[in-house]
Amino acid sequence: MRDEQTAAPAAVHPLDADELAARAEDLAALLADTVAGGASVGFLAPLAPDAAAAWWRERAAQVAAGRLAVWAAHDGERTVGTVSLAFPDKPNSRHRAELVKLMVHRRARGRGLGRRLPATAEDAAAAAGITLLHLDTETGSPAERLYRSVGWIRAGVIPDYAADPAGTLRPTTLYYKHLGAAAATG
């Protein structure tokens, strides 16, 4: 087994609807690993592989409709990380998007993917004219520390927001980040 800390960087690229659907089982393995590792990403443990793959296949329609953008990090054929942007459908909110489902496989951690994946989404959002991103993450989680370290601003905490994979209600912390011209003036 090679040392994951010194392995070559994983390639990160956007997934179109067809590629997302074709990679559903591989993405499901990443999602299952994330849930098994205790991350609160919307699912309870244990997460069945077929349920995880079905969830990813449902995202393909959102990608095709332009309501979701998904990037994946690949190490060879294996998906080792992902991040998405969810776009609102209301006319008064076209300037913003929500960063969702940042996941890095436990075997691929320590290689900078936790920073590179959101940076990729942030760059794409800014290029598309998005000036504000927001997210929520479990309070006190490693993800929360990561977001703070890369410039996300804490907006507040909501108690008992979502159940963790074990089913225990946990608080979530809301974050936002200005992009582009808004970042310089915000």
C-alpha cells in the first residue's frame, strides 16, 4: 500500500450529468465512506450502497438542469473527493450559491483535497458571476475548522439542526464567503 500522504495529487474535474450517472457506484462508495467516518452529510449509518448510488443518480437531473455543479477528485479510476454548488432558482438570488457535499475519502486525506475542492468550486462560481457562497456544517467538526482556515466567515449556529450518522441531533454552523469584487469590498 502506498503512502497516501506522498501520493501524486488527485485530478479534479467537473462532472456533467452523464458522467455523474455513470460514476454513481464509485461516488456512492465515497459517500458511504464519508458517512461511516462520522461526517454529517445528510445520511444515517449504515448507508446502503444502492441507496447512496440512487442518491447520486438523482443529482444527475439537477446537474443537467443547471441547478447543481459537481466536481470530483479522482485517483486513477477511484473517486476520492467531491464538492458541489447548488444554485437557487429565484430571480433575487442568482448572485449566490450553496457549497454542498464536500467529501474526501478517509484514505485520501492529508493530500490537500479538502482545500483544493472548495477552491475549485469557488473559482468556478466567481467565473460564473456568483459573488456570495454559503454553507452549513456540523459545529465542532473537522470541516468547520477547514472552512475557517480558508477564509469562510461564521454567521451563527443553529442548535439541533441535523442528525449525525448515529442519529444524534447536532448543531450546525452557517458560513459565508464573498467572491470577486464583493470580496474586495465586503
